[in-house]
Amino acid sequence: MKNIFYSIWMFFALILMWSCDNVDFGDVNDNPNGATEPNPSSLLANAMVTYATMTGGDYLIRPTLYVQYQSQVTYTNLMRYSETPSTWFLYYTGALEDLSATISFAEDPANQGADLDAQGYPDNQIGVAKLMMAEIMKRVTDCYGDVPYSEAFQGLDNLSPAYDSQESIYDALFELVKEARDMMDESEAGPTGDVIFHGDVLKWKKFANSLLMQMAIQLSNKYPDPSGKAATEFVAALNDSNGVIETVGDEPWFTYEDLVGFRNPWFANRTRDYFLSQEFTDALHGYATDLNPTSNTTYDARLEVYSTDAGLDGVPYGYRDESGAGKNQMSTANYWNATSPLPMMTASYTWLNRAEAAALGWTSEDPETMLVSGIELSYETLDAHHGTSISSQADAYIQARLIDVANYGMLQVIAEEKWVSLFGEGFDAWAEWRRTGIPDLKPAADYINGGTIPQRYNYPTEESSLNNENYTKGVSTLEPAQDNNTSKVWWAQD
């Protein structure tokens, strides 16, 4: 077992299994008598573990409530859109700080040599860290709007970092991802601290291109033209020789162990407080009810994977007082379990992004073919990671959805299928809904914030008091310019 020193927050020191193939996480532990300087492997591994295990309202639950995957029955304020500041502590002082330190260490000429090379080709270490930084920074800016980036990660040297505009952050992330992809060399050793793809550099390059495509689609309302920035970035990533995520084997999934600090993050939340929403279960049942926010009227077997009992209804969304008696919950076998796996990015999502790009006229691909592949891969990856057998039911569902395309339009069905397939990836689902407004979600009946589904997180409390000048500038670019959860971030503004 390697003896690896972690920095002050690196107390996660057991075993996490995290990969698309359920490959062993590797041995990582803390030796108080070991070296006193962190190395890139420990920093990179800890950043990934931190990102995989974030739990609680701000880091996990809110988006799944906002997109109405779930309803609350006990403490209902989050579901009813309470205006409470949200923390970004674990992002900036945890995962992102570790990634920044990984990059700085591997880039420092003073650290070059056999010891660094033993942890993987330095450019591959840097490239993977940059891709993880882009993945996390996208989530942060999507949640808040303008946030610290160019002056972040300086620790005590800068306690009042400037806020970068969301537009400039996206521009920087496009360049960061391409830089990371192009600097990596699959003929050289991958990082030993990589607990996602375990040093498979080509898979990281496919992830890079898929992330570029996701970011481009997120900006489709800002740059809708087929010759515009978003389409150009999308097409370049799609056509890159390294490829994109297309199969289950290309996907990064997180698998967990029943050990403190390494459990599935949903497991830390009390199951009796959360139930699937009836809006979601009606959509998957294919019920033609007022609660079903989609055009689907065909049974979707994915309900059998997502829920504890496919025969039960969920809890109607958005009410102050509801009972969960006899209602459906997120599957305790497949999701709400200490060792249940969770996706980071799926092939289904990439195919559906390709379907949307084709429907927008950005590419010459056939949107129907891409849509079919997206649904097929959604079924396949659930079977692969949860041991279920629903793929045989995919074709009948697909044929019904193609009829819906004729009746409701390709873009609507694509967006609805993203909503269904992104279950378990609440942040991406929330970003998609804020961009498209599909499916047709209705605000919580017993709302707290004025009756609007949240568009963002409120900035952390300490920002207004300790970094007020930059906080004020960040608020000024929202629409309206108020630190409310109903204000729109840049890419959601008209």
C-alpha cells in the first residue's frame, strides 16, 4: 500500500471504487509519519473523491428537487424554493484547490524527474486535472452565475478574488478543455492518482470532447446560429480524431464502498424525507394526466430501475404537507444505497446532445438516428451498472417516442428524453431545463420565493460581507440584478 500524505482536508483515506468498469479504486491512505509534502497523485485522487462524495442540499439535493425528480414530505423548504444562501466551500477549498495544486506541482520545473514521472507522464497528470477543473467549474458557474475563477485558488494570498463573468468563464473553459485534451499522450503513462479511468488517457480525451459538446449545447440560446461560436465548438469536438463517449465502456461512473467518507452521497440523506415526484412517475408510467409534464404516453421501463416499486405513484410536487405513505421512492437497491453507483457522464447524454445539434442544423447527422441511440444507450447503461434487464423493452418505447416526434417536434422530445435519462445527474438536468424550459414543469404550489422555479443558487453568505465589492459586481450581471434564486444567469438570459 502506498503511503500518501494528504493536506489538511485530505482525511478521506480508505478505498473508493470509481470507474466505468467498476475497477478497484486503489489503495490510498494517510501516514502521519510519512512525507510532509503532498504529491500530485494524492491531490488528484482526493479531488476526485471529494467531487464524488459531496452530499447535502447544496451539493446534491436541490437540483433534483428543482427539476421535480423528487418531492419532500417532511422538511419541504428546499422543494418550495426557499431563498437561502448556498455554500461553494467544498468546490473551492476542496476539489478545485487540490486540482490547482496538482497542476502547479506537475508544472514546476523544480519537481521534474523520476519521482514525478513515477506518478504518470506529467502532461497527462496536468491534462486530467485540468479536465476535472473544467467539469467542476462548469457546475459552479451554472449554479451561481459570475464566480471567482481567474483569481481563485490563491489561498491566503487573495481572500477577496474577483468574480469572472460567466461568459468569460465559459470561454476559458473551452480553451482549458482543448488544451488538456491536446497535451495528453495516450502512448505515455496515465496518472497513478486517476481513480476514474485509471490512467486510460484515450477515455479522458473522449470525455474532453463530450464535455466540449455539452458546454456548446448549453450556450445554444446565446449562439444559436449554425455558424456561430457554440456550433463551431460543437462540430470541432465531434470531429476530433480522439472521438467522443459513444458506448457504455466509454462512460465514467462512480462506484462506492460502505466506508465512512466513501459511501454513495445519497445514502447520507434520510430516505423518509424524499420520494419520487408524481410528476416524474406519471411521465414514466405514460399516464395522460395533468401532472405528466411530457408528451410521453407510453410505459418507460426505466421506472423499474429508478424506483423502489414501479407500480406505485410518486408524491405530488410542491406542497407544504404531503404523506409518503404508500408512495414511490428512489430505488434503495440502485441509487439510495451505500454502494450504489452514480454516473458522471453517459453515452446517452452525448448521443442526445448530438441529436439536438443535428436538429438545430449545426451538423449533418440525422437527429432521429441520434435520438434512437440516446434512448437505447440510456437503457443499456442502466442494465450494465445496476444489473437490471430492461434493454429488451427499449424498442417499443422508442417507436412510440418517434410518433411523439411527429406530433410534438424533435426538439421537445429530445429535451424530454434528456430529462428522463439524466436522473441521477441533477445538476446537468437542472442546467438543461433552465435552457430549454422542457419538460413543462409547474412551480411548487406552496412556494416560498414568489412562485418561480429557481434559476440559480444564492451566493454564499460570507461573500456579501467578506468580498462585497466583487459580490456586488457578480449580482449586477444577473437578470434581474438581485441575489435571488429567481434571477437568471448569463446563458439563460434573453
